[in-house]
Amino acid sequence: MASGKMSRAEALECSGCSQACHVMLYSDTKSQLFGKTPIKHIVLMQMRFDGLLGFPGGMVKPSEETLEAGLSRELLEEIGIALPISVEDHVESCFAPASLPSFSSSRLILHFYVKKIEEELIREVEKAAASTASDHGLEVLGMVRVPLYTYRREAGLSYFLSHSFIGNARSQLVRSLLRLHLVAPDKLHEALAHALQMHARSAKDLQAALTYTEAQKRDF
Amino acid sequence: MASGKMSRAEALECSGCSQACHVMLYSDTKSQLFGKTPIKHIVLMQMRFDGLLGFPGGMVKPSEETLEAGLSRELLEEIGIALPISVEDHVESCFAPASLPSFSSSRLILHFYVKKIEEELIREVEKAAASTASDHGLEVLGMVRVPLYTYRREAGLSYFLSHSFIGNARSQLVRSLLRLHLVAPDKLHEALAHALQMHARSAKDLQAALTYTEAQKRDF
């Protein structure tokens, strides 16, 4: 789940590689769902132009900018605010998984950052992302908060984890939740087990939709 | 894919049933992805508190309000604007599928509406949803646009269709895209076939995450 890892410095030595930086922005919160389920933390992800879930960020140009300056530039485009990102926010660098969707022809290195901000800033980001951000409605189809709670046995985090993610975004989310102690290992494991069940149910639903459109295509 | 259908009037005769109304808001657009792929239409969905994708709306109280007034009330809470919905916007009513997640104990009837609005109003909705809407960050985790285009052979609509949806939301989306001629039947069928492939790849990724947290749980 963490193959092809390298240091930030090693990554920069590859002049023929494409380099992309993404960041997980999160905050604490005291708000409660339906006035009783503690939400505890807010984690931001986004619906991308390709229809997949991922973290804000994008391609950077190491010949023209530092990785962190490039990431800030991407954040300005995607969330409407040029949040400062520093080397201290860097978590890991690795090659993009070959088995998962990629839109780059050269070898792609993914740099991942995590930055804790205030809840008020999360709200400002969401508002700017939906109004002033230049990528809104284009490269970004919307910002979403990740539910870290479990509601009525299996809703919440587990259903969210059953969606489709770009590259290694799901594993970056899972490992960050553990590293930052935002979700306990046993709770996360249980959520993933339920996510697989939800995922299997979803396959049947998708198959039914496929059969339906097959008939519609014939009648067209 | 369309079992348990009934008329709006028949639905209202069931006094012991819970009633929920949802609406697909959409507009035309001239904007292009990366300046070359026509986006054509904007369709709004949302990330729900339970981690699933669905249409805006919620439970209504037929003893106190019309279905449409209840839906407008829900829209004010969820998207920050009380968009007027009329009987003419009604598309279909049916029992909620028993096989998919439900949070209601009584039998649930789902009413579905479709309303075309101006692109400018879509932008106002997204802005209000992320700022003034009372449900923001609680019952609603974010609004997202549905990509109806296909980018680089299989990204876009197909990846989006591979996510996890509440109740019959995915089939409502698929049938609405056909009924309103927003996507051609053969294109939609192809997107669903690619969605199933993406869904299968996602299962392996989820399984890897489960194995990873199993090890972390032991080391905890």
C-alpha cells in the first residue's frame, strides 16, 4: 500500500519526471451531526473533473517554483485561497501507482502534504472554492467534507471510503487518519470492512443500470 | 430498475408512509473543460452526511405542507435558497428500494423532481450551499457537479457513475439523463460499462486498504 516511496530530495533529482503535489487540509470541530453525533474533525477532499475524489493540488514545475510554492499556486486556482504550504507540511513522496488512472505520459511523482487549519478557514475555503476559484466548475466539480464518524452502525466514513478515488488518494486518506490519530485503527478497519460490503451492493446496482441502458439503446 | 412506481396521488393516500422529495437541478452551459471539451450541461448532486451521493431534498410532512412546499423548505436548509418547485416539475414516485441503505423505519415513498434553471442560479446555489445554508457541514458535506462528458476515453461520467449512491439516486440520474436527452443512450451505456471496470479496480484498492489497517490494528 506504500510502494515506490522516496524522499522529497530524491524525487527532485528526477528531472524527467512529472511532479504533482496534493494536500489534506483539516481542522478540529465541536459541531455535532443531528445535535448528538460528534463530528470531531473536518477533512477536505474534492470531486475532480475526471469524476473521481481526490485532494486539492496538481502539477507543479520544479524548474520554475518550489514544490510548496507550486502547491500554493494550485490551491489558489482550485480553492480560491493561496494557502501557504511549507516543507514541514510534507508527509511523503512516491511514484504514482501504475494500476490506477493517470493522465500523464511521463513518470509521475506524487508529493503529499497535510496541513491543519482553523475551522473558520475551512469555511472560507469552501466559500471561495464555490465562488472565486478559477477552476470551479472546470477542474474542480465541488469540495466535500469527509465524514469521519459512524452513523447508525455503518453510514458515514465507511460509505465514503467505498467511492472511487484518483491514484493513491484513498490510501493517503486512510494512512493520514491513522498517523494523525483522527480515527482509531479498529474503527477504521471496521469502516473499511463495511465499505467493501457497500461496494459489493453497488456493483449489483451498476449492473442493473447497464442492463437498463442496453435496452434503451436498442429502442433508440 | 423502476419497480414500485405509483402516481403522486396514490402516494399521498398512504397515510402510514414516510414521504421524501428530491430534485435534480440542472442547466445548460457553454463552458469547456481545458478550453476544448464541451461541458454542455451542469447537473447538481451532493455528498450527504451518510457519505453517499444523492440529490438535494429530504423528508416532507404531507399533513402540514404540500410535497413541493416541503421540498422547497428542504432546499432552503440544504442549498441556502428556497427554490420554488411546482407539481409540473414532478417526474415520478416510488417505494424506496429495500436492498439499499435506508434510515427510515416506516415504509418510505420517494418523490423525484427535475428542474431546469439558469447557469447563473447554479452558481448562486453552490455559493449559498457553502456559506448560508443551515445544513452545510452537517446533513450536507458539499455540492458537486456531475461530469456528463467523457474525457480521455473513460474519465468523467463513467468514473462518477462508479461511486456509491443513496437509494435509487444513481438510477434516477441515469434515467433523467436519457429522458432529458442530456446524454445519448449509446454514450451512457458505454459510460456504465467503463464504470463497472473502474468499480472492479476500486475493489482491489479497498481490499489492500483493509489488509493494511488489519496490520495496523495488531500493532496498535
